[in-house]
Amino acid sequence: MSEPLLDVRDLDVFLPTRSGPVHVLDGVSFSVDAARTTGLIGESGSGKTMAAMAIIGLLPAGAVTRGQLWWRSEDLLAVSSRRRRQVRGREIAMIFQDPLASLNPGQTVGRQVTEIPRRDGMGRAELARTATHLLDRVGIPDPAQRTGNYPHQFSGGQRQRAMTALALAGQPQLILADEPTTALDVTVQARILDLLRHLRDTEHTAMLLVSHDLRVMAHVADDLVVMYAGRVCERGPAQAVLREPRHPYTKALVASVPAVRARTAIADPLPGSPADPAHRPAGCAFHPRCPLAVLRCRVERPTVREVAPGRWTACHLAEADGLPDAAEVRP
Amino acid sequence: MNDAGLTVRGLRVSFGGSRGMFGRGGRPAVAAVAGVDLDVAAGEIVAVVGESGSGKTTVARCVVGLVTPDDGTLSYDDVPLGSTRSRPPAIQRAIQMVFQDPRSSLNPRMTAGAIVREAWQAHPAAAPSGDQDAAVRNLLAEVGLDASVAGRRPSALSGGQCQRVSIARALALRPRLLVCDEAVSALDVSVQAQILRLLSDVRRDHGLSMLFISHDLGVVRQIADRVVVMRSGEVVEQAPAEDLFTRPTHPYTRALLDAALDLEGAAS
Amino acid sequence: MTTTSHPVSTSVGHDAATTTPPLPEMRRRSARRVLGWLRFLPHAVIAGYLFLAVVGPLLVDYDPMVTSITDRLLSPGSTTSDGSTAWLGTDGVGRDVLAQIVLGARTSITIAVLTVTVCAVIGIAVGLVAGYVGGWADTVAARLIDVLIAFPGILLAIVIAGLFRPSIAIVVIALSAVGWIGFARVVRGTALSLRERDWVSAARVMAVPRRSILTRHVLPFVAGPVVAMATLEFALVVLAEAGLSFLGIGLPPTAVSWGQTVAAGKEYLEIAWWISTFPGLALALLVVCVGLVGDQLTARYGGKR
Ligand SMILES: Nc1ncnc2c1ncn2[C@@H]1O[C@H](COP(=O)(O)OP(=O)(O)OP(=O)(O)O)[C@@H](O)[C@H]1O
Ligand SMILES: Nc1ncnc2c1ncn2[C@@H]1O[C@H](COP(=O)(O)OP(=O)(O)O)[C@@H](O)[C@H]1O
Ligand code: SF4
Ligand SMILES: [Mg+2]
Ligand SMILES: [Mg+2]
């Protein structure tokens, strides 16, 4: 494994709400390595989007951030806001969930994808060539023609590709992608995921991919960070995490994914609903739903520890060789 | 009455023959559903799959009477189905629907209890004879909700709990056919499993049949007896679920299955 | 299923860390609190006017028909011939200006409340039918609105009020003639979007009677925009009523109104500024405060004009 490109350490984010500040990210640590795709997974409200927004510096007004965001040799939480804006778009770019909402409907796609080179003073002819090249790189057919189109003339999948082209324009070292395929059909989704994989392999762009879909993760992520109620509960190499989860929550998530190529029974569901960061249970936040929970889990918050090389988990009961059976814990 | 279940023949719906002013400015009509034949036998779960815009929702809305078809016939147990309002009360009760967005399918100003009771106000024949509050509590318990939920508004409930209230509201009328339009798509995976379990329990206990619309082929394989594949408003293939998943015949079905992701065998 | 059955989880406490840390950035509250109270200043002023309109006329003894030559054009604070003080002066025929303002407040507010109520009722009914029922009802309503909107509202009011014997009812009718349109448009837009909401579809699938759908599932959600609309409309009506009575249209001479007082003072502007100025100020303050409250409500409920 290489040096981490981005190292998130003990990140806390508080958001203002009517009933006081809510601790939406609580001591989140993970890293993204160069030329690798790191998947950030968790259920709705677990803080995935907020983590991505904290990294790119676009948290909602009034948010308070603590911790460190090491971007190579500088802490993004400590640098000037001028430097922050410089990083945004050029060194770290973001692809948003809803491409229609984040593309300007009144400007041609070609103009929007070349925003950064234009600001850098690139000439007209060169800009046109760049726009065509960018659209070509993300696999839009007939790119020279399509640069003159407006976003509404693109299909959903093409818009997502255009968003990706826009992110690529600044030649970033890291792309944050928030649910890039959630709004798309399966067939389109498969093609976008191929594109993302292709970018990683040919351009060595690092990526932080946010998704709630484990199947998407299994296909594109190299590393995985699993979040629950604003905390990290497990991280490690994606295939290993999915095959042998070291956290009961990951295990339950994996078990509840229905298979297409084999007939599976409906999974034994976890009880209850996902914890809300505003009412996070004491001790291990997952304990009210955990099939393994013991007394200790209710009072003591588990730290994220390395139980096996590269395998980090926040569970009191996890061991190097896996998790105990429910029967062992509570006979 | 016999128990032929739901029969749909030659269903056609088009949208957008717009009411432009003085007949101008209207777009040409788009055929959302172009000749669909479909059957749901008693006790059967039939899934409809297909890419977005293929007409799945439109078929569902015709079945419950929210959309009036341009052409074709719908019948339930050989009783012809028109708009909801024109159906005999027994048929109105027999076909109920669960919607995709758990939050917006419940009136935010009403409590869960009032939402369930509204069904009985509309159909006194289906109302419990004794204590309605107790009946509400029983119904909520049946969908796995605590009795305290009855006094809460949707904003105080999670997405999964809202979807359970939706299902309770539909069950209040003791329906025979439940139309579920992407009823688990908006839910988190761990909650999705809860609702799927609930739906399959409900089917077992009440002998319900279901028209189950979903774009998630994995979920469909778990719950459906038969699968109908739609594309551009037409049915391209329908087959018993296991046959369809193991021996798809239409190229489009194969393309859908190929594009679907699985956890296993992903390392490529 | 939702309430867990595990023995360990019978009580769920809350993590101290979620609430404790003192956050300096979130403490600068005092400045915001003052601003917060200032937001309610217009509400307080309006409450004052309402009080004045209800109670004031019981306290002042005033008859518009009684004039007094000796008390003509007294400046504010002078003593009148019957020994009382004219705090805001008297007009060209010796009537007390303060008393006219108090009685004028009642006239203004009565007319505004009646007009807004009439407009809201008509507008909600038309908007609901047009938006929810749709079809030809919507087409008819839309055409009617298009036609009415082509007339300048105040001209239409002048024509109507001028054609009939002056009375409060005529003023209300004249001002309502186009006033309901704003309500109809807001309600129609909201109803149109509500019709597509799933809870309305669910009610239709259950064959809930249309009347119940409208009252239970649609009407409660138009209330916010309607209230916002009503405050803005209120301000406009107060102004329009003053305009009509300034022109001497609509209200009988026995009624007391700010517009009439302002008009009566305009001949004396150079020698007795107070006659027109004080009722004008009373009018302006009310309109501005109602407008401010309306803006707050509009921001909250997103009612569009
Ligand atoms: N602007 C905001 N103000 C206050 N709280 C917020 C705000 N945005 C998000 N939150 C809260 O922060 C927490 C994390 O939200 P976030 O959007 O990161 O979730 P997520 O994991 O991306 O979920 P999803 O899968 O639904 O997108 C949630 O509890 C959410 O309610
Ligand atoms: N109310 C409507 N007005 C106009 N077009 C509609 C309406 N509802 C659906 N359509 C169109 O009909 C087609 C089928 O839609 P739908 O049945 O919702 O598909 P699905 O549920 O399979 O995604 C789409 O092209 C859609 O845009
Ligand atoms: S710490 Fe305890 S409650 Fe938390 S995941 Fe591990 S076993 Fe479950
Ligand atoms: Mg998100
Ligand atoms: Mg649909």
C-alpha cells in the first residue's frame, strides 16, 4: 500500500439545529490512498455526505469542524480559506448525487466542463478541443457535437458522465463521488461504474466513493469504510471486509443484500431502525440492534482497533479470526 | 364470485396529449403503456421489473384506478375495473396500494392512528365492530409497530416505520391484492429486509396476492412467484421467477440480468 | 421488530459526547436575540392598532356632524373651547384630529378584515376547485383570472364604488372584485402540487369521499400560504380604502376614515400641516408593519404572489 493521499483524523462535525448542535460526525478517521478507490458506506443519515462535504469544505453554514484533514503535507482545516478554494476543484473535485441540480441549465455542457481552464486563461480554440477531449474521456459518443448541448438534452447517465468530466477538468488527484449512480438505472449504473474503474486504472486518480449500496462497493472499491450513526465501525480492504466482516453491523448489512445470480431467502432483519446521530445510544452506538451485544457494549464505547493486519474495527468482541457466534456470547 | 384474480388485457395509456391553450402548444402524446397483458392469480406475487420510464408505475396506477387507460380492460374476479370511485365498494377495498416514498405517502398533519382509521371511515363495512382503538393497536402490532406509534405523526417516525404504517393502512381494509410500487426501494438495506419479511408474512397469513414493482432484481428473486419484464411500455417476457432468472429468453432480460450487480463474484 | 427484544437493550442512555462540548462559534447569541425580539415589533404595533380599533371609539366622544367654528385649525396640544386638549390639533371645521384617527382605525381595519375574508373565501374555493378538480373547472377559472387581471384593480374598484350608494358593504365588494385573484392563484398552485402527493393518491385509492380529501388532505396545507397572502392583501386593502375615501368615493360622509381626513387637510397643508400628516402617518405605519409581518410569513410558507 502506498502513502495516504488524504488522511482524515478524528474528524468531528457539529451541525446547528433548532434543538442545539448535533454531533453528526464523531471521531471519524480513515485515509484514501493514491490510485485507489475508497468506499464510504452506511445507511441514510450515517454521515457519509457530511464527511465528503467536510473534506471539500462545503459544510452547511454554521457547521463546526474539529480534527485534522491531512492533504499530503497540509492540514486542510488549518490552511487559509484562499488555499482551501485553490484545493477545491483543482486538487480535490466532487461529483454530486443529483447531476441535474448541479449542472447549470442555462449553459452548454462544453462551457461548464471547461470552467477551470477558462479561468486559467486558455484560448478559445484550445478550450473547444479540451471540452471535446473531456467528453470523449468519459465516454460520451460524438463528443464534438455534444459540447454545444445543454444539460437537459443529455440523458441521466450522460449527465452523470458530464459531471465526471467537469470533475476531471481540473486534473484533480482525488475525486469525491457522492452516490454517483443511485439515481440511475442498473444498465446505466454498470456503465458509469466501469468508467470510474477505468479512470482509476488509466489515470491513477484516487477516489472516495460514497454509497449505501454494498453491491456497488463490491464492484469498484479497493478499501471500505463502514459508518454507523456518524462513527466509523469498520475499515479495511473491500473484498476482505465484505467476505469476512469483523463488525456485527457490516455482517448484517452483507447478509441483507439479496443476490440476483442465486436464490436467497429474505435475510433475518436487524431489529429497530438506524440510529440518529442526534440521539446516539451510549456505549457502542449499534448496541440496541446488535445480536452480540453484551453489558459492556452499553456503557463503554469501543475504540477503532486493528484486529488483523489492515483490518480495523470498533467492536469489543471482534478478534483476529473474526466475530464470535451469538450463541457463544449469550448462551 | 370466482377467484380469477387480476386480469389486464391490452392496456394502453399515453400521456402528454397536452391541454395546450386553444389546442396549441401541446406535445405529442407519449405511450407510457403500449398494450400490456398481465394476470395476478389469488395468492400469487407477480413482480414487474424494467428500467425507469418503462411504464411500471403507470400499470400500477391503472390497477388501483388512479389513471384511466386509453384502451384495454382490467378486471378483478371478472368484475370490470374503472376509476376507483366507480368501483363497487367490495372491489375498492380489495385492491390497495403501498407507495414508494414512505414519508410522502402519509399526511404529515395526521397521526398514525388517524391515518389507519381513515380507511374505516371510508369503508364502514370493513370497520371493526368493537373498540376501534384496540383494533388500531392490533393492526400496528401486526406490522411490527408499538402501540405508542398510533399517537405520533409521520415526522416523528423513521422511514421504515412510515412504510409499516402505510402497510397497516392498506391492511385495514382486508384487501386481496396489494399493489406495491417500489415499496422497499427508498429504505435502507437493513430496514428493507424487515419490510420484505413483513410483506411475505402478510401474504402467508392473509393469502394476499401482490403486484410487486421493483427495479431491484435481487429483491424480486427473493419475493416473487412470477416476473414480468417491461420495456418501453411493453411486456417483453414473463415467466415463473426461477425460470426467468436461470433461463432468460429475451435479450433485454438477459441484458438486465447481466447489468445487475451481486456481492459475490465482484472481484474483476 | 422495531422495539428490540434483546435483554441488554432495555434502557438506552445517550452518549454524553453528543451534547457536551461547548462550541464558541455557537454562543454568540445575544446579538441575535435582540434581533429576534425586533422581529416581533411589527406584530406589537399591529396589536396596538387592533386594540385602538376595538376599544378606542368607546373612549373618544366624537361626532363627525358636529363642527365648531371657534375651534378651527387649532395646533396640536391646544385647548379647545370646551376645555379639553386637542393633542393632535383640530381640522378646518374644528373637529379633533386624534378622534378622527381613532375612529378611522376602526373603519380601516373593519373594511380590511371584511375584504380579506371575502377574498380568501372566494379565492380558496376557486383555487381548490381549479387546482384539485382540474379539467374544465380549471380552464374556466384560469380564463376568468386572466381577464380580471387585465383590469387595473383600483380603477375597477373606483367604477364599482362610484356606481352605487356609498356604504361600507360597497367598498368591501369593490375591493374584493379583484382581491380574490391572488388567493386563487396561490391556492391553485398548492392544490395542483398536492394532488400528486402520495397521501392524496392513497386516499383516492381508499375511495375517501372527495370532500374529505379536500378538507383533510389538501386544505390544511394551503393554510400557510393563505395566511401569508392575507397579510399582504390586508396592507393593500388599507391603502386602497384610504385612496377611495381620499377621492370621496365609496364611504358615506358620516363615516370617519383616514383618507377623508387627509383629503380634508389638503387645503390647509401650509397653515395646518397636522390635519393631513397624522392620519397619513397612522396609515403608513400600519401598512408598513403589516407588510413586514406578511414578508415574514411569506418567507416561512413560500406563498407566491
Ligand atoms: N443542514 C443540516 N442541518 C442539520 N443536520 C443535518 C444537515 N444535513 C444533514 N444533517 C444530519 O447529519 C446527519 C448525517 O447526514 P448525511 O447527509 O451525511 O447522511 P448520509 O450518510 O449522506 O445519508 P444519505 O444516505 O441519506 O445521503 C444526519 O443525521 C442528518 O440528519
Ligand atoms: N403524469 C404523467 N404525465 C406525463 N407523462 C407521464 C406521467 N406519468 C408517467 N409518464 C411517462 O410515462 C412513462 C412511463 O412512466 P412510469 O410508468 O412512471 O414508468 P416506471 O414506473 O417504469 O419508471 C415515462 O416516459 C414517464 O415519463
Ligand atoms: S461493541 Fe458490542 S454492541 Fe457494538 S458491535 Fe460489538 S458486540 Fe455489538
Ligand atoms: Mg448522502
Ligand atoms: Mg416508477
